[in-house]
Amino acid sequence: MIITRHQYLEETGVTVVVVATKIDKLRPSEVESAMDRMQTAYGARGHQVIPFSALTGHGKKDLWRAIRDNLLTAEEEEEEAEDGY
């Protein structure tokens, strides 16, 4: 059986955040459609989808917030495991 990295992350309970890079390459009229497709593909599986452009900075705050929130969640889970909860 072949397992993808994505399947592995899902099965091990790792939070997956999908970052749609190079969003600046799309016309504004294409962004909504592209994000709808990404949300359908990944959002339905419970993954956060973040549109991102390094060129314009679009999505930068959302990406950092997702990283911070997931690190804090992981740290809290680790502390609870150590405390025996």
C-alpha cells in the first residue's frame, strides 16, 4: 500500500494547513474560483486553506496566525500528556 505524505499527516493527527502560494499570479477574477476549488478539496477534510503571496504579502498575517495557533495547540497537548490528562 502506498501512502502519501498528506495521508500520513492526516492519519497521525498532525494539523494540515494548505498554503496556496503565488496567488498574485492569478487575475483577481480567478482568485475566488481557485480558492473555492482549494476549499472544496481540502477544507472539507478540515484543513485550513490560506491564499498567500510572498510578492504582495497577501495572507502573511493569516499564515503566521495559523503557525502560532498550531504551535500553541501542540504545546498545550504536550503539557497535558506530561501531566497525565
